[in-house]
Amino acid sequence: PWAQKVFDEREANIAKDDPESFCLPPGIPRMMNTPFPMQIYQLSDRIMQVYEGAAHMWRIIYMDGRKHTPPDKWNPTYLGEGMGHWEGDTVVVDVTGFNDKSWLDSAGHPHTEQLHVVERYTRTREENLHYEATIEDPGAYAKPWTVGWNVKWIPNWEPYEYICQEN
């Protein structure tokens, strides 16, 4: 109920209250639905995502089999702590350790530090990456829910220098 109330109140002031309007990171899964380009770098033990927008953020997804930091040792962040693995042609990323300062989407859905997101990245064809996120947050939602969309690949499109200045 509290999350519904926060969401309803945000609808009236969406542009004014949006953390991105203050140059704060959009969080997960919203980060994958911004209108800015990003690059994915696959290394032997991790995947790095570099985003043009959202205050020019980067993200590391560990692919070396390590376990999540225990909740009592978390240093909550906007993008959380991502641990990934391959399931066939899909990268599955399990993310915990979020702070509660971002929105799940541009509509203003809130979350708590209990947020747990499982992301799935599947290249369905050369010019398309399918993204899917299952959101579980017992502090804000009665049950898990899933969203997904396609991210178009544009050849030779690279992130530019991006400056976000509040106001």
C-alpha cells in the first residue's frame, strides 16, 4: 500500500520528482530503457556496461562464479551488485544490494533496499537485444513481476561525452 501511495503521488509531479532530473542514476531496470547509447564489453571474468546518459554511468557484472555480498555487509548502490552467468545464449544477471533512491521506471514505481532483480539479456538477431527483468521487492510489492523490451543495436553508434547538470 505505501508503494501505491508513493506512485500515485508521483504521477502529479513526475517531472519535478524524477531522480534523473537531478542527474542521479536511473537504477535497474530503468537504466536499460533510457534513450542514450551504451556499450557492452565482455571480459574473461566480467561484463562491463558503459552508458552515455544517466550521469555517464558504468556497471560491472561479475561472471566468475562469486557469491553476492551478504545483506549485513551491503554498501547499497544505484545499480546494485550484479552476478551473472550464461544460460545458453542468454546472460542472466542476479542483482541485489540496491539503495532506494532510484525509480524502477520513468513512471515512478518505487522500491526498497530489499529489491532483487533478475535480468536476462538475449541477442535475438544481430540488430536486437531482448531485455527482461523480474522484479522482486517484498518491501514494496505483493508479488514478483516481469517487464521486457527490445533494445535496438545501431552499427557504429558510440557513447559521447555527456554532461548532466542539475537545473
